[in-house]
Amino acid sequence: MSAFALMVRPSLARIGAPGDGYATDRDPYWGSGFFVAPGWLLTCAHVVGMGGAAVCRGESAMSVTWLERASAGGWAERTGTGTARLLAPRPEAARAVPGRWPFPDLALVRVSGADDVPCLWLADREAGPRTPVGLYGWSVRTGELGIRHGDGELVGADARALLLAGNLPVGGLSGGPVLDLRHGSVIGVIKGRGAEDGVAVPVTALYELLDLRDGGGGATVREVLRAHDLHHQRRLDDASAAPSAVPPYPDWTSFQAELPGQAPSVSGIGVELRTRLYGHLAQLPPPAGAGEVVHLVEDVKEQVRGERLLSLVLPHARTWREGAGLLCGLRTLQPGGGGTLVDLDAVLLYAAKVARRTAREHADEVDAARLGAFTAWIAGQAAGHRNWAVGEAIRALVEGIDSPQGPPGAGSTEGGTGGEGGAGGEAGPRPSAPSAPAPTARTDVLVKVGAAMYDGRYPWSVQLIYDGRDITPVAADDRGVRADELVRVLREPLARALSQGDHGEHLAAIEVFLPRRLFDLPVDEWQLLPEPPGGGPGEHDRGPYVGDDEDDEDDFVDERALPLGMRRTVVVRDGRRGGLPPSPEWRRRWKGVRRGPLTPGTLHGRPAVEGHPPGARPGGRFPYYGALSGMDDACVPVYCGPVGSGEGLAAMKDALRAGHSVVLWRRDGHDHEECAAFHRQAAGLLEAAGQASGLHGPVRDLRIRLADPDTARAHGLRGQLAVLFDPPDRPPLGAEAMRPPPAAPGG
């Protein structure tokens, strides 16, 4: 038996009916699973679903059987009772289980009496093409129930599925592990097979379930991942303290160092360092979101490499563990490729930054002894580090970490966002250390809706903009959708981009480039979480089923259900002008509104008291250009009405020709008599803002007050406020990044 088979066998389990009178009308064997943490089994949701709706809900048990070494040699069976704790996605209704389970098709099962079972190692990053893989599971396909395995190759992958070639899965292997034979880590869960290839769910899909907020699903996954890393750290400690106490079969930490994926030319991070690092990270408070991790990773890359090269593929790391995984195999930048391997430098620097951030921002949530042990371990690694400068940078970060501020100059001074493009950032390490990155810059989100095509569909893209310059694509669809479908198809990529942009105290702003006829789209009222029919959670939701002993919290408010403009900056930008070199007028007026003080004008050039007469029509070719071009550079045109057609559209076009970069208007229908109040409201807002950089806070506060009818009525507030905020050179012309793969059908 190969070392791989010996490693997998005691962690592999078969799942079936409990054999105590339940489910006697069903097949007693349902499928496979494998232990990923003490007492926790990972499998496919459709395997658990074979037990029926009650098993899916955690109301009925399942039988879980695994093998262990017998005292007299050979293998003996052990059986425990399994209870479903999470299914993703869940059955459409409580009493019906779908015949074909859609992706991600994952389930976590809590197994009694299995706390001492060895567990497989979960990969911390996606596997590349042509990766050699091993497939393992139980099967009755040959007529006898037993463990089967085969070798194959990863021939294709995306965020949802892995395609496998070679020895394809046979019936019953569903739920079993797909092992990367270079690293000995689990990269997928076997789902089934097609006519010519096998299909598996990438194990990284498990990390995506951390985003679940209903019923504690994300908390369950986090508990399992934490227990996974602590399990492997304990086994490493046990092997060091008492080698005879380790079972007579290999596990990941005991034989993985001999695999080709750990050759010095592939990674400078050894098995013991990785295992201990992940064990320490598992005991820290989790990051606030993906943006916390990704920004830290990018800062470390820049500091170690000496120059910044943002990823063109958007990483979506939700745990400190995944962030470390993104740095494995990192090399310096050299023309023609290659470069020196610097992943060990990067991972240790990353660990020090995580420890520093934890001490500063989560001192009341972390055990001081655990944090002290982590920093002592980091300092020990740095003490013998071959790169003296990196070692100095690490020591500067961890020195005095028991104090949230630390010694002068030792830590970072990251803080809230500020200005128009800057934020608080890392104070650099000592002068002898590698060049430190500039203060942490803000990351915001660009939504670009192109001009309508012949069939009335609008192409779209979602991008991240870093520090006002660098672009990373998130998603795009050149085929486009109709205007009323934009909110639906943009919801998921927008949520993904915002999770990357939010970091520290910074909430990513949303800048929506639109064709001028769509300027009245209520983009500030869009929500990331759609309300179900009837206004409450319903059975239509295809989210996960989470078994939880705690009562549901009916008063839980998900911020994703808030209109975007009530929580963060949301502005409109002109899609056509953004594709051309900025005009002198545009640059001059942008300097004017940046300098301030902002003053109100009217978009149509008439006195504000005349408002917006019903049926007003433009006359001439450029009817408003003269008045708009004569305004002071810090003057902001205001319009009491929509700008997607008629007079509003003609006036907005002339405002853009005249170089205006900030415009306020009321996009909803209303009585003409309300215009005077709206203009007074806009004038007060501009006075409070003072200059362009101060505009976003008052706009957001006004939108919050307008959302409450009683507050709006009490203060005489009017209308649904839209804002054009369109600076030149953001991003610089020609800064477009590579386009991502097209969106899947249906968004």
C-alpha cells in the first residue's frame, strides 16, 4: 500500500443508514466522506441527501464508519453517529430533496466518538492545471463494499468545479477526497463523473461558505477550519515529544516533506513552519473580510519584491491561512520570468503584520498568552533568518507587541481613510530593512455600464481601482443585459468586489460609469441582498441548510440589505467622457471643486426660484453651455429633476462639455412647488461639504434622513438625490486591465 493510501485510509469514511430501523427502505450505503477536523466529516450534500429531508435537517442520524489499525495487525472498523450540521445548498423545501444537487454540493457532518481520528490536510490555495491527483472513497461498484482509489490529472478548473481525467470516479466515491499528489493535500471533493471526465468540488469552495450569515453557517465552517489547523499542530507536537505515540501510519506532517511540491526550488516554506504558522493563526480573531487579507498580502509582496505588481486575478481570501497560502512560491520580479524565491521572507513578514494588527485592533478579543507565544515563535524564526534585512523588519513589527501601540517606530500606523485617494498606512520598518510600502492606499470599486447595443442590452464590467490608478478586473459581460436587469446581474460581482475593497476602517466607494440616458438609475438604492417575496426569509432561498441548536435571532440585521448609498459613497460618472483625454476645462474645474468653497448654481441657467417648470424643453444646439461655462470653477450645478431625457439630459450634456465634474440633481418625479426646498437643501449640503473631498459624508447623511419619511417630513427634506462626481485621471487614460472571463449565463 502506498504512503498516500496509508495516509488517507484512516481518515476515509463511508456514510449510510444508521442500521437501527431507520431508512430501511433506502440503500444502506450512501457514499463517502473524510475527516478534516476531530469529529468533523466533509462530504457531498447529495450523499447526505440520500437519507431524506429529516437527515438533511439534522433531525435523524446517519451511520459513519471508518478504519483504524487493530492491535493484532490489520484494520478494524469503528462506527459513530453522524448529524448533518451544514448543507450547501439545502433542499428547495423541507420535505423534498432534489435529484441532482447543484454546486457547491458540500456538507459538514458532526460525528460522535471520532475526536481521535487522524484528519487530512486541506489545501490553502487552488491547484494548477495538469496537477497529478489521487481519488479515494468507498464503493460497491465491483460487487463488494471496499475502499477504491485511482490516479488522474486535473485538466480544468474554475471557482465551482474541477475536471478530472484518468481513472474516473466509480459509483460510491462521491464525497471522497481528491488529493494533490505533489503536496499530499486535499484539493477537492469527488462529486461524480460525466461521459469523459470526472467532476469534483474544489476544497476552496468550503472557504466561500465562511460568508454565510444565516443560521450560523459561516461560524460552523470557521470552527471546523480552526479545529483542522490545531489538530495538525498537535500531531506535530506529539510526534516531536513522543514519536512512539504517533499511530503506525503516516499523516501529512510526517511524510509530506518528501513530496516533490516541497522541493527547495518550489517553496522555501517547510512542513513544520507551515503547520505551526497555521496553528497560531487559527487562534487569532478572524479578519474582518477578504479586503483585510488581500491588502496585507499585496503590501507584503511590495515590501519583499521592492515594487508593486497587483494581481490580475482577484484572490478572495477570507482567512489568515489563505493569505499565507497566496504568498507560497512568491518570487522576485525579473525580465523574462524566473526570479529568486522569496516566499519564506514574505510569509514571515506577513505573520508579523497579522500579529501586529491583532495586538492593535483586537487586544480585547485575543488571549494574551497565545498572542505572546505567536510573536515569540515569529521572533525565533526571524532570529535565524538568512535575510538579515527581512529579519530586522520582522523584529521591528513584533517587538513590544504586548502593547497595542508598541515601541516608537516598531509597528504600523494604519488608520481610517482620508482625503480623496489616501489612507493611513504602514509605517516602514527600520531604514536597513527592505523598502516599506507607501501608506496603505484606498481601494474602491468601478462599475462600468457601456452604451446600449442594437438590441437594447448594456455591456457591463466590475473592477477594483487601487490608489486611483491600478485596475484589477472582477467580472464582465460584453453580451450585456437590459437596463432593468442590471441590479440583479451586478449584485454578486459587486458584493465580491466590495469585500475586497473594504479593509481596516475603509468602506470601498462605488463609482458607477453610465451612459447619460441612464444617469437616473437609482444605483445608491441598490442592495447586495435582495428582499425575498413577502419581505422576509422564505423557502425560495437556495442557500445552505445549517443545523444549529441555538434559536434564530429574529432581530439580526444584515448590512447587505441596506441600500448601498446609506452605508457607503455611491456616485455616478460619465462613461463617454471617461474614455477620452481630459479637457483643460475639466481639469480646471476639478481643481476648483477640490479647493472650494463649493457654491450652488443651476444646471439650466435660470434662477433657482424658477425651479423646473413642467414640460420645459431645450432650444438651440447648446442651449445651456453659455451659462454653465461662465460659472465659477467651484460652482456646482444643481437640477430639480431627472436628467435622463428632455431638458435635464440636454443641460447635463452641456455641463459635461463645460468641464463640470460635480453635479447634484433630483432623479425622482415631483411637484414643481417642491423645487425651491430642494435647491435650499442642496445649497446647505454644499456649504457643509466645503470642498469636493468633504461632499460624501453630507450626501450619505442626507440619504439616510431621506430614507425615513417621518424624518424627511419633519425637516422639510425633498427628493432622491443623485450625484455626479467625476474626477479626471481616475483611472489614468489607458489604465484598463486585462478583462476577466465572461460572466456565466444568467449572471
